[in-house]
Amino acid sequence: MVPFTLAIIFILLYLTFGRASEALLVMVSLPFALVGGFWLIYLLGYNLSVAVAVGFIALAGVAAEFGVVMLMYLDNALKQRRLEGRAGGLDDLKAAIMEGAVMRVRPKAMTVATIIAGLIPIMLSTGTGSEVMRRIAAPMVGGMLTAPLLSLFVIPAIYLLWKQRTLARAHQPALEATKSN
């Protein structure tokens, strides 16, 4: 089910952005979220089960949402700089990425705090059905420890590399014309 869910997420991202490159950029952040979930599952001694897989599916959805919103903020910051006439070079690109990423820190921290605050009581519960519910909550809690931090660093870094290449390609004809003169 997890690979099927990841395929559906990719298709939805592709339909949202209209380009495979942006969908792939968001998909790159998913393994970082899943790593935290696997660490916590290992530390708690849980085996992979249907309940754990459900937790990972929910985690993949939240991590994809983190990536989509981060990408939208980065795009909006770059568009804003272009409208202001300040998006000419690499320094402007880096400043736009920094601006877009910084705008996501507080909302992401609030989202993570809310998710963890809601799942910790489930992880500590001992009542009827708590064995299954803890296994669903564990991947989410572990992923919420790694997904936000890594998506704040990985997505902007890959976005910089991606936009830097497109920036270089845009300036390449001008450089070739200058060399030929």
C-alpha cells in the first residue's frame, strides 16, 4: 500500500504543478520524513504491520503537504522579487529562497507542535485498542521530528540548484553573444 500511496501522491503533485520537476522536488522530501518514522519504530521495538503502514501513509501525506507549501512559498518569494526587479542574479535567487523558507518556519513549527501534542497522548495510552493506535501514531511522531527540519533545508537547497541551472541557461545566450563579439 505504501508504494501505491506514494504513486498517488506523485500523480496528484504532477496534476497540481503541471510539471514533473516540481512534483519530484516534493517527492524528494518524503524519504526524510519516513526516516524519522522508521527510527522511532525501531527504537520502540515495533514490527512493520498494517497499523504501522497506515501511520506511514499519514506521514507521507503530511510530508507532501510540507513540501508543496514550501515550494509555493519559494516560488512566490521569487515571483515577488521578479516583480520588484530584484531577481537578476544568484544573490537575488538565494535571498528569495531564504525569504520564502523563513516565512515557513513558524507555521511549520506550529503544525508539528499540534501534531505531536495530539499524538503523544495516543502513544502513552494504555486502554482498549491502544496497541494498534500507538503503532499508527509512532511513525507520525518520529516523522514529525525529522520532516520539518529536513524539508526546511533539503527543499530550499534543491530548489536553489534547480533554479540556478535554469538561471544559467537563461543567461547562456547572452554570454555566448558577448563571447562572439
